[in-house]
Amino acid sequence: MAFQESTYLSTRGSGQWISGASGTDRPATGSGPDGAPEGAVTPVAGIPAPPPRDAAVERRLHPVTPLRRAWAPVAVVVGWAVHDPDQAQRQLTRLTTTHLLIGLAVLIPAAALYGFLTWWFTHYAVTDTELRIRTGLLFRRTAHIRLERIQAIDVTQPLLARVAGVAKLKLDVIGTGKKDELAFLGADEARALRAELLARAAGFAPETAHEVGEAPARQLLRVPPGVLAVSLLLTGATWGTLLAAVVVPTLLWLATHNLWTVLATALPLVGAAGASSAGRFVGEYDWTVAESPDGLRIDHGLLDRAHETVPPGRVQTVRIVEPLLWRRRRWVRVELDVAGSSNSVLLPVAPREIAESVVARVLPGVTVPTGKELSRPPRRAARCRPLWWRGHGLAVTDAVFAARHGLLRRSLALVPHAKVQSVRLTQGPWRRALRLADVHVDTGANKTVTARLRDAGEAAELLRSQAERSRTGRRDAPPDRWMA
């Protein structure tokens, strides 16, 4: 089982596209002689200007969408039954076959009508500056999503959606915690709309954005299914949840002899065990990473396929995780913190050398510090955390703040200086007596990376110098824009 990796050289420049392995090269954004973006329509004397894009015709979702939304009335009935099972059981025992048939005859058309009406009153339109999504049957809601605020657009296809030939479009927008989505569109329509929105966000003229097409991409890495399966078997969390699913219900049965208590405990544990093993395998199957001017593209999934994008310049933290049983094979897992996005995994498993080369694509100019380059806390830190203090380490380079923690499951967090929002020093009474302190670095993804158990003098100097590095990094950092 070998990883498939593609290596190539690319020319990086402001607004320049990279020649792709598939598809045709997409033109770079730039400025024409009058300062307008290339491709824009320039008004000519005697020729009327084209109508504004704000007058664009609204479009509806795919006709299969009502089938998805028709489940809402059924879900209300099921929710009532689950909320009060005793009352639901009493009501069901009173019903005759005739009553059940009448109820179904009313419920099914009502659900179908609800699904149709919600589909009929849902529209979307793309204008010069925004994507408008209008929904609501009784209470109308219109979402105005400005194109320059879009940082990632993911295309997902659940199993039934793949069978029906439709897809869901999810949009990561700066400043929102929940993704807006269009569900469902035809698979080809979803990809075309995604390409148009990304082209507009990149600065292409509205009249030509829909003709640009999706940017080309080059594959960097594909995780073989066999490697993924072995990595899950060598993960301690998998065996821990399986052991708990067997031992805990057994002990409860011996102590209580109550079947309902055992089932109430066993089912969540079995579900957690399945999610940590089979669930992860299904979700991370055929994991592929490719590079494009839009960012790093990630495709994965056995049953539900997902097409995600890691936005350029929006990655706040990169974590390289190394479980104990993976170290002999030199495998690591790469996780991300992306501002305003739920994309959190870059690589589920990969050899360390390959993973570091992919990290260099996410954080240009960053070299991952080796174990020898990480400085440990002073030996007196063992009084705070016996043995485990050896798992902590710190390295500060010209590009990143790197902190490691964990002895059995090591995790090395890399924070570019430009992404640091604030720096804090904390010191409790016991650590003050031992002249130790923790330095916390807060990022734009509302996450914190901590260098623990540092010498108090070192921590104070680190607090001052890191604040200066962050100011300098933000001043010199390129803008967080598509293809910038």
C-alpha cells in the first residue's frame, strides 16, 4: 500500500493561475487599460450598457427537492411520539384500521403539499455583488450573501442524492457560524454555480464569470483505503470505545439485572465505537487532496461524497497529530482551524514527509520544526505534571509559533504570526512558586494554542516578542482573497 503523490513546481504570483493537469487554464484576473478587471464590458458611445445583474431572473431548486422537505410534517409526528411515548402508545391502541388509513390519507398529501410549497417559494439569484436566497412559506426570509465575503463553497452528495443526480451547495461566509446552503441542485448545475461564484469572488466580470468554468487542479495526494483501515486499527480511541461498549454494559447487567438500563448505556457506546471506526472509514474513504488557485480541494466519502475547499489565507492553525501506534510507521494526521469554516481535517493519515510537504502548501514558507528543535520545559515542571511534562515543547520561528503537547498522542500546533489575535500569560499560585507560566496564543478561529510550563522569565519575554511578531506579520501578510 503506497500513497499516491504528485509533485510539481508552480509559479506563484498575484492573480496568476497555475497550469492544471486537467481542464484548461483559466485566465488570471488583472486590470485593463482603464483600470477595470480584464474581461469586463467597457461602455462604448452609442451602444447602451447591458442591464444590471441585479435584475437577474430568480431560479428554483431541483424538482426533487420537495421529496426532501416533505418529511417535515412526518418528523413532527415522530417527534411528538418520541417526546411522550406513553401517550402516543395509548392513542395508537385506540385507533382502528379505518382511523389509521384516514390518518395516512391526510398526512401523506399534507406532507407532499408542504414539500411542494416550500420548494415553490424558494428562489435564488446571482447579482453583481451578492447571492440572494429567498425562502419561507408563511414567514419570508431573504439571505443576502455578498460575494467578497464567500471564502469556501463545498459540494456534497449524500447517497440518495447521488442516485437522483443532485447535489447540495454549502457556502462558508466570513462572520457567520452556520453555512448557508442550496439543497438541492442538479449535479452539473451545482458545479457550474460554484465555479461562477468563485470566479466572481476572484474579480471576473459578471458578464463572463459564468463562462470561466472551474479552475484546474493538480492532485497532491490520495490516501489508499488499506492505509486508512490500518490507521484506524492502530488508533487507541477505536479500541477504547469498543472495550467500553463491551465492559460497561456487562458490569451494569451484573449489578442491576435491568435490561433497559443496559440498553440505554450500551446503544450510545456501540454508536460511539462505530463512529470512531466504521464511521470514520466511510467518511474518509478515498481521501484526495488537490491544489488549485481557489485553494486546496478535498474530495472524500464512500456513501456520501463531499467536495470541499480549504480557502487560501484563511487557515489559522495547523495541527500535526501523531498517535503512539503510528510512530513506528511515521504516520501523522493533519488537522486545521479555518476561520468561519467547519472544514477541520486536511489529511486523515499520511507519512510525515508527505504531510509536511502538503502543510507547506497551506502555509507557504513554513517549515515544520523537528523534535530536536522544540525546547522542553525546565525540569522543575515535573512537580506540576510528573512524567507528562516531557510531552510539552515550544519553537518560535520567523514564520510560526509552534507548541507541542501530549506524550502518548502528540499534537504539534503551528500558528502563523499573522493569524495571532492576542497573546496572554497565565500563572497560578503553585506555578508562581515554581517560577513557571503558560503562554496562550488566540487565533481568528476562536481557538487557543498554549505553550505550557515555560520558565517565568522566558514566558514574559515570549509575551512581549510574540506581540511584536504578530503586528509585523499582519502588516506584511497578503490579503485573504481568492487567488491573491
